[in-house]
Amino acid sequence: MKKITGAQIRAARSLVRQSAAELAERANVGIATVRRAEVKDGEIGATAANADAIRRALESAGVEFISENGGGAGVRLAKSVGE
């Protein structure tokens, strides 16, 4: 799985209006882990397990991660079924 960036996490949380504390709880990681991950714009320094947990928590909230494709990595709200 492609690594996520701190900028993607910040943007994803904003899209789903989730606080760092809420994300930490949903990902079952410490709030300090979320805050450290968000500091860098590039790839986060969290363990693979914590990065995956953060990613899964945001995806379950409706975020879709967009990989680097020449235009830069990003996030967007996933299209709901029936749209």
C-alpha cells in the first residue's frame, strides 16, 4: 500500500470534519501519533501499522486517497453509492 503524507491526513481530516482526537480514537492510536504524522508534508514517520490504521479510519469516514500521478498526491471524498 502506498504511504500517505501528513498533508493528506490534514486535508482528509478537514474534509470529514474530524478532530485529531477523534481520528486517534477511531484509528486506535495515540493523539501524539496523529499530531506527529501531520507535521510533515511528506511521507509520515509512523510505523506501518499506525499509518495503515490512520488510513483505514479516514477511508471508513469517506475519504479516498489519491496517489502521486504527476499532479501530486491528494484526497477527496469518496463517491457515495447511487451518485
